[in-house]
Amino acid sequence: MHWFSLGDVFYFDVGFDDIPEESKKRPAIIMIQEGEDLFILVSTTSVPPNDPPKYFDQFKIPIFNWRRSGFSKPSWGLGFKLIHVTRQELMGSVKKEDILGKIHITDFDILLSEIEHIHDN
């Protein structure tokens, strides 16, 4: 059994905002822990920002050490959308084979700083 902690990277079922009944399994990172049992995740994408950027591209946060963090290709944190889950929900939905690794500390710090900036404005 995996005991989840800050910086863990794993595949997680993330719902679509515009189609609530549909979702996609994508890598997610535990960014914040509130108490013993509540976590805030940020999902990721391998789709780079557009050039010229579209509105939501401004919230894509690069993961520079993506290989060392368990990603198979360059990735970005989706800083505009935070996912609130309980430890029980994670333990019920994340299997051992879904776990990719741990985000590199430099990337964790950058992601957290950018997420705080996005959500404080």
C-alpha cells in the first residue's frame, strides 16, 4: 500500500470541466497536504503552450526535470485547475502501476510558487 506524500506523481482520473461525465487518466502531482487526509493535486499535460498562446496557456507551468520525475515526455503542470481529494479517494483509485515517481524538488518549488501566484490573483 502506498502512503501518499507531497511531490508524488501518479496517473489519476481527471474530469473534464466542459463534459462532467467524462474524464481522462493523466499524470497528477500532490502539491499541498491539508491535515492528514486532504490533498490538493495539479494535473499535467504533454501538450505544450501554443504560439501564439491561447488564454489557458498562461497557466501551463513547465516541468523542467520531467524525465527525473517519471514523465515519458516533456510536460507542464495545469496550474489553473486544482483537484481536491482525500487520502481514502487516492488509495481507492491509484494502483501501484499508476505511480510514476516523485517530482524533482526544483520543479516542485516552481510549480508551488506559480500555483500560489495564479490562485492569489
